[in-house]
Amino acid sequence: MPNSATGPARSWRHPLVWSLGALALTLAAALALTIGPGKFALGDVLELFATKLRGGQLEPTAEAILWELRLPRILLSLLVGAGLGCAGAVTQGLFRNPLASPGVLGISTGAAAAVVLGFALGVDEQGLWVTPTLAGLGALTMLGLLFGLTSRRQDLAYLLLTGVALNALAGAASTVILALFLDRYALAQKAMAWMMGSFDGRGFTQLGWASGPILIGMIAAWALHRPLDLLVLGEETAATLGVDRGRLRLLAALVVGLLVGTSTAAVGVIGFVGLVVPHVARALLGVAGHAHARLLPASMVIGAALMLGVDTLGRALTPMFLAPGALTSLIGGLFFLWLLRRHGGGAS
Amino acid sequence: MIPPASSSPFIALSSLGSLSSLSSLGRLLLALCISLTLAACRGDAARESTAAKGPAKRIASRTVFADEVLWQLGEEVQARVVGLSPMADDARYSTVAGRWPASTPRVGQNPEELLALAPDLVIVASFSAPEYRAAIEDKVRVLVLEDFTGFDDYLANLAQIGEASGATEAAGRMRDRFVARRAKLEAARPPVDQRPTIIAWDYGYVPGAQTSFDDAATTAGFVNLAAREGLEGHQRLDAEQLVAWDPAWIVVGCGELPCAEARSKLAAQPGLGKLNAVAQGQIITIPAPYLATTGEDMLELAARLQAPLLGAHAK
């Protein structure tokens, strides 16, 4: 097993690095509060929040924009970014494949299929809670199918292939539903908006119910860091070192399902974060692929920063609408190409 | 995501093909919107695939707009209609839903279905699927209606349909009726400096300039805030931006939800409950087809917008 305490990784042991990272993220989030519709300086924002926390009354527009919309939206973007980054690191560790992403298990596609079905049946109109609930049910159904279909075999390749097949099936289900209702403009509009992801209009309610599952998922992911480290050495070696492969596979898939399913339910489909963020963590911060104790938190922080940046950029461009899912794919794709080129250049 | 040249939120999605993943589905939806935008930018005037050969005897409609106009042209024209768009009976989109007899076929996505009806005139929109149009254009006379951006396009499209269907007199009467009702509504609206702002909010999308809503709101006596702020066509709008703009009135569609529930659903959304329009009860609920129509009932929309405005003005 490589020595993870050597080289750049050593600096990660110093709590100062984490403290600075957390401080930078907090400052960025505070600055993000000033960006978007309405003119609010940082001082105004802080004063407004202080007034709110003291139980005072705010001017209705400022309260609606800053307190009811922007603050929960920023917190949700941090949470979702951290969750998706973490899910990516777990997936790549589980499959020992840097090209694996949470999407290969079909969780977000299953959530999308359930939501599109809800749109087609018009049940989403029954309340704001319906679409996230449907997405959660879709994600859980996919997870259940994944476990049900792979319960008799323990190898990861079988899990991966089953995930790919379920992903394709769920994608096809969405396509069939849309094809059956081709003439319903509102359905296509809603489906497209949801599939591009959005933090727009999410309030404390959405933040409240997404926080628990994502935080639990991230803690559970961190708890898996040792078996994931050992898995890097190979499945058989890991087994001889005491890793219960079946249990690890089950827990890791459950964690990924929880993180991706909840994120998708909260904000729609956000692509590429889970694939790119662990690479960014490894490349920029010198975290080794087998050092999950550091890779997982680093992926959470970088995922949160990326999503905060994407959402803030989108808000800065208002009234033009820039879908965060499209932007993450754009940024992620370009970054990934750069990373591959850099990696290739180093190898030659 | 709506083509700027189309004021109505109708897109004929087609050719989804076999897709196997969510990302490809998203790309497909995006590609559809781009192709529809390009299709809508082709030109200004309505076109026909072949030169006019006198009044049509067997007319087929592939747009809900033509379904409405053909019905409103009267019984003589109705008797010559052999096919209607699939949305003719959909009360969420069509203002003539339930009026056409069930015996008149509703034509689906397969061009064979249309050709089997042996029409001699087919009315399609510029955003109708290009493959569909290509499949029928050399076999039947096709009238392509290009733009649906409000009152002027309605009158131009009405004239085209009237001429192609040999009902120019009936179309002229409809035109006169429209012009007279518009003038009456415009005469009743408040003075320019007293016109309040308004926004129509639909699943996070708003109609800006070059839309039927813009014309209807202006005729009713409002200032369409989205258009004033520079938006054109139907655009996605951030909830924060809506709150920052703070329109005096807000319009929501109802149909899938009863109007009262649509109103309370709007007020329940984070941040939107603080809008002045919501706080003062200045929410106008409009049945969905009137918000979607690009036909004569755009003036019904204007009338439904104007009624609460004049009521508030009178207080």
C-alpha cells in the first residue's frame, strides 16, 4: 500500500489547511449573497441578517430575496455540491475506475423518469412537495432494483453493468413518456427545465428535508474510507485484509443512492460534478486516489465550491437563465479535457 | 426556450427516436428547441408548397390555431374540414375544445394518417416537425403559417387561411369583429401614466415582448414588465428576479389546477408570498387556453385581464 503520508498529502494533516478552506468557502458564500437581482452590498446583507436573527422586521422585498430565496439557495448549492462530489469519490473508489460517476448506477435517471411520469400525469400540480417526493421514490426504486438484481453476485463489474442497464432503461422510460405526450408543450417545458437542474425558487423547506439525508450520506461515506482505501489494492487483497466486499458494495451503493437521489430530488439533474470533482481534488490538492480519508472531504469542499460558483454565476447573469446542470457539464467537460491533456503530457 | 417568433407556448415535439440515457434525452430536448428556433427564423410571410388552386374542398389542420380559426369561420368551412390537430379537444390549449364533432378525425404524428384523409389543403405551423412537412409537401398543398407573435400575426394568418379555404368574406368579418373589440378594450383602459405593471408567471417562464400576452396586456391597459425589462418571447425567469421587479399584478394560468389552487400555490412558493401583487390580492387567474391562444381569443384574454384592473381602478 503506498505511503499516503508522504509528499503533498502531508500538509493535509494540518488543521490550518482545513480551517482556511472552510473560511474561504464561508467568505465566498457571504459574497455570493450580494450577487443577483436587487442591489445589496455585503454590509446591507449582514445588517439584514442581524435584524432577522434578532427577530426584527425586514422590508418585504429584501426579506423575500435575501432570506427566503437566496440564503437557502446558497446553502442548498453548497450541500448538493458537497454531496455530489462525495458521491463521485465513493463511486470511483468502489469501482476503482476514475471514469466512473454516480450516474452509472442510474439513480438520477430513475429519479428523472419518476418525475417525468409525474409531469405527464399532472400529479406535480398537487403541491410543491410532489416532484421532490417522486424523484426520491424514483431514486429508491432504482436502488432497490440494483440491489435486487445483484444480490446473488458480489463482483463489482456485475453491479456496474446492472447499473448501466438500469440507467438505460430509466432513460428509455422517460423518452417513451415524453413521446406519448409529444403535443403537450407544458410537459416538455417542465421536463426540460427539471433535467437541466435549478436552485431557483428553492427555500428553507427544500433545504430542510435535503440536509438530513445528504449529511448522513456524507458521514456514512467518510466512514467507508478505510475499506475503500484497501479496495484500491484489488478485491481479493482487500478481502484478505478483512474487507467484506458484499457489505462494502451494499453500503457504498446505498450512500451514493442517498446522496444523488436526494440532490436530484432537491434541484433536478446536475451532471458531471461527481465525475470531475474527485479528479480536481486529486490534481489540484495532491490527494492520492487511495487516501479516501482526505479525498472524500476534499471532494466535498471542492464540489461545494464548484456548485456555489456555478449558481452564483447563473444568478449574476439574471434575467438570462443559465441552467446549473448545463454549466457544470460545460465547465466539467472542459476541465476534464485539460486534465487528460495535462496527464497525457506528463506521461510522454 | 420558445422560439422568439412564436408567441404561443406550443411546440410540436417529434422524432424522439430511441434514446437510452437521461443525458441524451436532455440533449434531444435542447436540440429540438434549437431546431424550432431556427425553423421559426425562416421568414415572415406564410408560405404554400404549391400555388393556390382555388378554394380547398378538404382541409386538414395541424395546429391548434388553425383548429380555432376554421371553427370560427363558420359552418360552411367546418363542413369542409377533414382532419384536426391532436390538441383540438385539449381544454388546456384549445379555446374550441369539445366543439368539433367527434367524427372529424384528429390527426396524429404519422403523415400517412393525414394523407389517407386525402386533403387538398393542409395548414401547418413553421414549428411543425420538418420531417412531417417534408413527407407531405409534394403530395398536397401545404399552407405554412410562419409567425404567431400577437395581434398582427393573427390578422395576417387569418387572412391566409381565409384565402386558402375560400372563405375570405367570413375571414373579413372575423377581422372586423377583432378590430372593433380591440378598439373597445383600448378605449376602456386607464391613461398611459396610470397603467400598472404585470407579469404572467408559468412554471418559471414569463412572456416578454413579441408574444400574444404582451399584446393582450397592453390592450387591457397594463405594462408587460418582462417586455419592458428587455425580455423577448417566452423566457425562463429566476424567482429572485421576479421579486426584485415586483410587478403590481401577476397572472397565473389555471387548468390542471383549479384557479383558486393555482393562486394559493403561487403564494406558497418561497419568496413569492412577499410580492406586492400577492399581498394585495392582485393575482389574476386565467384558464390556460386563453394564455396559450394566438387566435381571436387573445382579446378574451385582454378582457379577462382588464376586468379586475378596471375594478381596482374604480375603487
